[in-house]
Amino acid sequence: MPITITRLNAGEVLRYMGCPPEKADASLLAQVESCARELLEAVRPRWSYRVAKIAPEEGGVRLEGGLLLPGADLKAHLAGCGRAVLFCATLGAETDGLIRRAERLDMGRALALDCCASAAVEEVCDQIEEELQGKFPGCFFPFRYSPGYGDLPLELQGPLLELLDAPRRVGLCASANHILTPRKSVTAILGVADGEIERKNRSCLGCPARDGCQYRKAGGHCGIS
């Protein structure tokens, strides 16, 4: 099913910018709203998914077909799950182009556009996750988990994209440094359990932005988790 985005949550965009929503002035809010409108005209969301049986083992979680998803964190996260849905999503090359053009003219606007795009790709993933969960009635799901979160290495990006046939199906690739291109893209793993599992919440401990997070430095929390 095609994914569409018609609006962005300004509060989420401001959090990506490192500004608590309640502290944003009228000028910043106007810039966010303007950039959100421009960004929404440029995005071309595409996605792909695949379902696989999974089995825990000493080094992590083994996918049906042989790929090992390494790490103790993901293994614990998927406890109780017998299957996983692998998926990828991208906003498309048009989004990267929009941000690059802004970088040549106005870095402040480029930052706002970049943060709008980060909020947009998360919204896309939220919609995808909701649709995927609908394919497994009566099942239970921990939150989606991506390479770079916890001890799941970014080196997994390429193998996941290969399994999803992502370069051909959605135009999504990974560089030699494991960076997704287009940049505003995500790979993720969604566990599927047939019975009830312990409810898990995202935490700062595994967040890729943890070390540089302005909210943590100030003793607060971004509110996204």
C-alpha cells in the first residue's frame, strides 16, 4: 500500500532541532511550518518488507535463510518472537536534493528542512509499522529496531537491503561506510510474537544520538521514546 504524508508534527521537528517545543519563538515556528510545507511537496515515500522466521542463538538472532542479526540487545528485544518483519523505507532522492540546495543558500533553513525530513521518515515508518501489524491479527509486537540502535551494528545495513531487494525495488542502497542513500531512509526489524510479551519502551541507552543529545546534557528527555 502506498504511504502518504500530509502533515508533520511541529513539536517533533523542533525536538530534532534540539529545541523544546515550549521554548520555540514565533519566528522559529514559522520557519518550521514553511519548511514542512516545502518538504512535504518533495517527499516520494517508498518501502519494501519481508517476513522471516527467527531463532535465538549465542551470538544474536538467526534469520531463516542464514543471516545473523548480531548482538545481545536485539536478542533480548526479540525474546518471545518467532518471526520478524524486515522493512526499509525512504523519502526518495528528491528530499536529499532539496536539502542540498538549501545548504548552498541558507544553512538555517537547511537544518530545518533536514529535521523536517527526519520527522517525516519516522512518520512513514510509523505508518508502515501500523500496516504491517495489521497483517498479523492477534499477535504482539515490540517496537521496531534498527541497525545502530543498541549493539546492532550499522554493518548490517547492506545485508538487510539485499534481503529486501531494496536497490531494485525502492532505489535504496548503502555506501561502503554503511550510510543509507538516499540519506533520509531507514531499515528496521519488527518482531512478531504469537503470545503476549513484555512491553518494551525505547530508551536513551540505545539511541544513536545519545552521546550528543542536548536534552540529556540538560538533564531532560526528548519525549520521543
